[in-house]
Amino acid sequence: MLKETFFLDQIPDLPPKEVRLAVLGYPIKHSISPQLHGSALAVLAENEPAFHNWNYRKIEVPPEDLHTALPKLAKLGFHGLNLTIPHKVEVLPMLSSIDQQAKVMGAVNTLSWESNGWKGYNTDGIGLSRAIKQASDRAISEFDILVLGAGGAARAAVAQCLFEKCQNLAIFNRSLDRAKELCRALKENDFDQNLIVLESFSNPFSHSGNPTLIINATSLGLRQDDPSPIDLSQFSGTPFVYDMVYNPPVTNLLRQAAEMEYPWANGLGMLVGQAARSLEIWTGREVSTDAMSRAAEESIGE
Ligand code: NDP
């Protein structure tokens, strides 16, 4: 069942006693979320056998069907949903409530059924934060941070850095206007930190003395032959380089980081971290990322 794709109008009869979870997206065929959640649920079931009855599926939902999918899945007894491309923003008006941090991020990737409707959360930011802590052994609050990109993932990253009170924060994006708009939207939330937009690529933190983190939140790197979004040799200092892309596992940005002997990590830890946080919201249990990480590595290697 983990690898099977379901379709909204062809969901078969489901076992009566199960607790139902799913990821919705379009396309969804390549999602490995069922493998991640399946492995973590199996670990939870070792101590609490009731978790054997929790099942996580992937369901293909085209954008025009999302507004009918949500009530339909509620009626079918689904307890929690993840949302991926292209639903994370479009779903907002369809929800009965939205977590405060998700509101600032302007997108949700996790829904939990409450008695009166779906509540939306965004776990991408916390997933990123946990991944960076694990990979660098430093909290976001310790870093000066340069975020590359100004799309949905960049917004979650910048908001998370602000929530966690990072030192200094800058955004650099191909389209300057989009970066300025992101900066303006986040500044409406009265954060204390200094948030700046770079008009050209440089190290704005060269005199601060804090450790530096560069986060690639552009989609450059998803294709094997994509160029790096920046030339690291033009950045003074020794940054930790985090690329949200995890497949391919080593992008051209990360290759250059490795050549320059900078510490780096790919986006697999973020994928696992956001999944673990979603499962924590649905189960009320602490979820270890070990089993999820193993499942992710195995699934990507297949
Ligand atoms: P969006 O489409 O919202 O944003 C894409 C961003 O990439 C924009 O800033 C865009 O710049 C930039 N970009 C695209 N093409 C180029 C290019 N040729 N040169 C320079 N910049 C470019 O995507 P998302 O924010 O949703 O996703 C961004 C990345 O994050 C993706 O790779 C996605 O897979 C990854 N991601 C990883 C997650 C994880 O768990 N590891 C979770 C979520 C996302 P412009 O504004 O100029 O168009």
C-alpha cells in the first residue's frame, strides 16, 4: 500500500478500524511520504500496538479538486493530511483555522481534523530547524543567515529564522522584486531582527563574527545539470551550506561547498523533520527521526 497511488474518485473500501492519514498533491506518484510515516508508525506501534491501525496513503488530487477533496476525506474519516505541490497556499481559504506560525509563513503543509473542520499547520520551518541543528550542531539562533530564493520554501525558512531569533538575516533572489515583497510581508509581523534584501550576491555579514549559514531555497539543483544559484568563491568566510534539494543528493552548490571544505548538508533532513513534526501533531507523541531517515534513504535509493 505504501507505494500505491490512490485517486479521489476511486478510493476503495477502507478497513473500518483504522486511523487514516494521507498526502495530497499533483503529481503525487513520486512522493516517499508514505514510506517515512509508515516506518515511524511501526516504531510507535512497538510500544503502543494501537498504532498498527494507523495507515498513511498518497492520493492524487488535481488543484481544481482540492475544495471537494477536503470534505470528502473528512467524511471518509481521515484524521490528518499532508499537502504538497500545488496545494500549500491555495488551501488556506478552505480551512476552519490556521496555526499562527503557518499564517506568517503564508502556507500550510499539514492538516489536522478538528471537530468543526480542518486546521492547518506548517511544519517545513521546524523541519528545517531540526535538520540544521542535527547537521551543524548549532541552533538557528546562533547564525547569521542568508536565504537564497523568495518562493514558498524561502518564506517558511525566513519566517522560521525570525521566530527562532537568528542573529542577522538576508534574502537574495533572482527576482529582486519578489525578495522585496517577501521582506515587506514578513516585516508586518513586528519581528525584532534586521532583515535585508541583497541586490547582488555578497557576504553582508563579513564583519559580524557570528557563524554563517547559507540556505538554498531556490528550485535550482532539482535537475542534475542545474547550475548553482551562487558562486561560493564570491562569499567571504566559511559558511555552513544547507540545500533544501535532496534529490539529487549532491547539487552543484553542495559540490562546490565540499570542494571548498565548507560543512554542508542536503534537504533530506528537512524532509524527515517536517514529516516527524506532522506525525507529532496527529499522534500527540514524540517521533524519533531515525526510522524515517533510514526509510527516506532507502526509498530515494530505489
Ligand atoms: P517556488 O517555485 O515557490 O520558488 C522557486 C524559487 O527558486 C524562487 O525564488 C525562484 O526565483 C527560484 N528560481 C527558480 N529558478 C531559478 C533560476 N533558474 N535561477 C535562480 N533562481 C531560480 O518553489 P518552493 O519555494 O516551493 O521550493 C523551492 C525548493 O525547495 C525546491 O527545490 C523544493 O523542492 C525545495 N523544498 C524542499 C523541502 C524539503 O523538505 N527538503 C520542502 C519544501 C521545498 P524567482 O523568484 O526569480 O522566480
